[in-house]
Amino acid sequence: MLNNFCFWFAALVALGASVLAVSRRNAVHGLLWLVLSLLAVAVLFFMLGAPFAAALEVIVYAGAIMVLFLFAVMMLHLGPAAQRQEAQWLAPGVWIAPGLLALGLAADLIAIARLAGDAPAGAGIIPPEAVGAALFGPYVIGVELASVLLLAGVVAAYHLGQRRDRSLGEGAGSG
């Protein structure tokens, strides 16, 4: 019974936070909801018996998303608009809902760990070797498609972040 409640709580937090991440106008607010969604997915991985994948989800995705976001803000040079956005980001009301849901996920994870002892609630612990064998075995096409999609995102971010001086391009040949 507790396993079902914990699973559905984490799944609903992941789903709701994902919807809120893409529907926020403020990019920092969207980032907070995205990080919460990634943490909820990590809890789901842990429940399914993949603590290695859960740790990677927290370290690589939740951590890397924060660094990537900071890099994008620095690259775009937003100026006064960024200062106004930072002032809104530091307001305590922004952190209340994601913080409470993150505390709920932490309580969820503690309840699962206490209920199962050392083993997660899934069928058994999946070793990292099995994860690698699955990713580069039957799921290699999905991994390669994801890498191409990420590469396209990097190229698009580079071109969007590049500042072009329109006046130099137009008058260069009329000299």
C-alpha cells in the first residue's frame, strides 16, 4: 500500500512539475520546476530498483541543468531584464511550492528506504553494467537519436546566442 502511494506521489509530482516547467513565463521559475521533475524521476528510478540511475539523474541532470542554465544566462547578456528577473527569483514565494514538494519527495524516499531496508521496493537492484548493456544493446537506436537531438540543441543554442551586428553585414559590399 505504501509502495503504491509513494509511486503515485512521485509520478504525479514529476508530471505536474514537468507541465509547470514548460508553462512558466519566467525562465528561472521553469528551471525550478524542471529540477523538481528530475528529482521526482530519480525517486521513481530508486523505487524501480535502479539506485545507480537515480544517482545519475540527480548528479548529471539536475546538477547539469543548473549549470547549463547559468551558462545560457551569461551567454545571452540580458542586462537590466536579468536583474529584474533575479530580484523576482530571490523572492520567498517562488521557492515555497517546489520546496514543499521536494520535501515530500524526500519523505517519500525515506519511507521507501525504511520499508525495504537496504533494498529498493523494485524487483531487485539493477547493477550499472546491466544499465550500460541495455543502453548500448537493444536501446542503442534511442540513445543515438537522443545524442543527435542534443547535438542539434547545442548547434541551435550556439546560433541563437551569437550576436550579429546587422549594420556591418549590410554595408560591407557597398564601400
